[in-house]
Amino acid sequence: MKTAVKKDRKLPLNSRLHDARSERGWSQQNLADRIGTTPVNISRWENGSNFPTPYFRQRLCEVFGKTPAELGLVQRPAEDSGITPPEPGLVPPPSQGSRIVDIPIARNPFFTGREDLLTSLHDRLSTVRTAALTQPQALYGLGGIGKTRAAAEYASGQV
């Protein structure tokens, strides 16, 4: 009788993570308890079927006292994926004045009567004002009074 072997590995085996765990004599359960995850996740990270999220990569580095590279937690594009990472210096940096211009709502040429609202939005969202923390802004009111249209008009006028 033959047993089927699953070959759903998306990533290479992470022997560095496995070795670091084994050096300390920890089971997958023990490591999972230390970083707040399940032993199933530890197994998946070690066998290459999954990759830890940034939070768990940080936790693993803290627990082992090693860098992400020392634990094999640095992702590299697969050679057969067809993805070629750009060489440093070949990708131009975004220009200082670059703005997002993909506004999903078309501008209404007949939009009138909301100059005070647009001026207020501009004052609140202007980069001239600097604060320690960026404060979110919201338009609120009853449905159908034009909140989305006003936001789209403001965004269109700023492009």
C-alpha cells in the first residue's frame, strides 16, 4: 500500500527556525505557547507551507534573540515565480508633489453651493497645518445630502 505525500509546500523548508527551536529543546507546543500561537502554525512555518506574519516574525526574533535572517524569516521571491525584484537605483522614487489621481467618482460639472464646505475641508486637510498626530476627518449627515459628492468634488479639485 502506497501513502500519498502532500506536496502543497509554497515555500522552502525553514530549517533555521526548526534548528533554533531544537537547540533549545523546545517542542512546537512550547514555542507556540511562548509566542501566543498554535503548534500547527509553528509546523507550517517550519515545513514551508506558510510564512509567519510580521507580528509573529518579531515575536520569534524576541524569543530566540536572533535576527530574522538568522531564523530564515526573510522572504525571497521564488526563482520559478517569474518575479524579478527591481535592482536598487532603477526604480525612481515618487516625486515630492505626487498625488493620487484615481478618484472612482466622476466630477460633477454642475456641483455648486458648497464652497463653504470645500473651504472648511481644505483648511482641515491642508498639509500647511502640522500636528503630532494626524487626525481623521469625517463628513456626516443624513443619507442623500451629498457627503460622497462633496468629498469627490474636494478630491477632484485638489488633483
